[in-house]
Amino acid sequence: MNETTFPHLRRALFLGTATAFVAVPRPARAQSLAKLNIGSTASGDIVVALWAEQGGIFQKYGLDADVQRLNSSSAVVAAVLGGSLDLGRASLFALVVARAKGLPIVLEAPSALYRATSPDAALVVAADSAIRSARDLNGKLLASASLGDLFSTVTAAWIDQNGGDSRTVKYVELPGSATANAIVAGRVDAGMLAYPALGEAVRTGKCRILGHPEDAIGKVSMATAYFCSADFAAKNAALIARFRKAMDESAAYAIAHPAEMIPVIAKFSGVDPKLVVPAQLGRASDLLDTQLTQPTIDVCAKYNAIPKTFPVREMLDPNVFQKGSL
């Protein structure tokens, strides 16, 4: 796959607005088009859906898609299951946890990939910290936005893979905005940061990078994906197949024209374009590569984010295996 980068803020943006939905301007609707409501947080990999909406690609495939902004991934999942959204975009980790709880969701298309060659988050320590390795974290106190979240789960896996013992590590809940200062002040020993907070902490000399725990899942893995309810997928197979084709065409364009995507995501997120940093887009065919998804499920099970592992195929819309669906 083309590894050209494109703008993203897939986990780095935290919205302070009280507004639940913010719609992006779109072309005039045609009554012959099938309506499709799509929801996401202000993460930058939503740019593919935004471009498909604004660039007329959805219309080309007979879709009148409305991309809306929500304040959290949990709100996206709730809206999809409640029927106010047809499709949503969320982290694969969140979707794995939801599926393990029995929520009837299915994956429809990739959004962003994590690549070890261009990580967008890192485990950091104070610049003058004596901690130099995973083993040095034994017995230490780490910050995490939420216990049992993606960052604490992959950090545990990374520690064990690199000579430490995650069972000795303790966590305290801290928002990402407070993590760097807590590390510098010595209240915690380390913590995960994502851009733009990561870039600021390293640029100012407050922190240094110890490692990239998401590497514990794999050098390349699926970070975020589009999903819908199993019921919606079963009743709208042809419509969703057109959605996947439109998204793949849009992704191809976004990958090839990253500069054009900067103002699109900046407008949707309300963030200064200068803070938009590169990441990787997924293509439709990536959905069928189990090596991009199964390791996340297995790591979640090993570190108790979910009760037990399961085959990723159980999360996929069965219609994606039909000829011509991708």
C-alpha cells in the first residue's frame, strides 16, 4: 500500500465544546441519493469521509452522506446502536471491547493504520529521568487517561516484551493534558502522550521518549475503523458496499494529495492547521488482513481489557466477503 502520509489527529484532539454534533458544509442534496449519517470524533483520519462528502465521491456512488462530529467514541457507539447514526468511526480497541461485551457491531472499513515507522504516540519520561528501559519501569507509577484503556494495555504489553514486568507497575488516572506536567513534577514516573501534546513535551525539553508501546501490537496495525450495527449491515448490504467503494476512492485521493486534506480536517476539528501532523490511511482491502486486527484482540485478552480472545472474523460484516463488496 502507498505509505504517503496524510493529516490526522486521530487521538490527539480533545474537544472542549458542549456541542454534540457539528456538520460540515456539503453539496446540495439530490432526492435520488440514499441518506447516510456518519459520526466520528474530531480525529483527523475522518478526513476520508469528509473528502468523499465534500468532493462529490459519495454522490457518485448514490449516497447523500452527512458527516457529523461527536465528543467521544462512546457517544459514537451509542448513537450507532441507538439508530441516530448509520455508521461511526472509532478506535479498533474501543470496538473490540464493545464487541466483547456483546454489543452487536460489525466492522465495515478501515480508517487509519498504525505504523511503527510513523508513530503518533509515545511513552515518555522526564528528560532527566534515570529510567532508560522497560525493566526500569518495574515498580513505577504511570499515568493513564483511564485504567484499562488502549494506552495502559499496550504499555503493559510493551513492558513485558522488552524485559520488564508489567505486574509490578501501578497506574493513576490523569488526562493527557496533565500528564507531561505530572511527569516533570515527579508525581508519576512515565505516561503515554499523543500529538500534539507529545510534540510539545519533547520540543520544550520537558520529556523524552522511552518507547512506542503500540509496537507491541505489531509494526503495522489497524488503529481506527468504520462500523455499524449488525442489523443495519444485514438490511443494507448494497448501500454499505457503495459506501466502502466511495471510501476507498476517497482514501486513494487523500493519500495522493495530503496538502489538500489539511484545511478539510482543520475546519472539521477547529484546530490550527499547523497542528495537523501526518499519519496513515487504510484502504478497503486492509479490512481482510487479519494480521492488522487479530493481534489487537489477543493483546486485549492477555491484559484483561476483554474476558477472552475471539477470531476477528466475528467482528466483520459477513457481506465484506462477497465478490465486489470491496
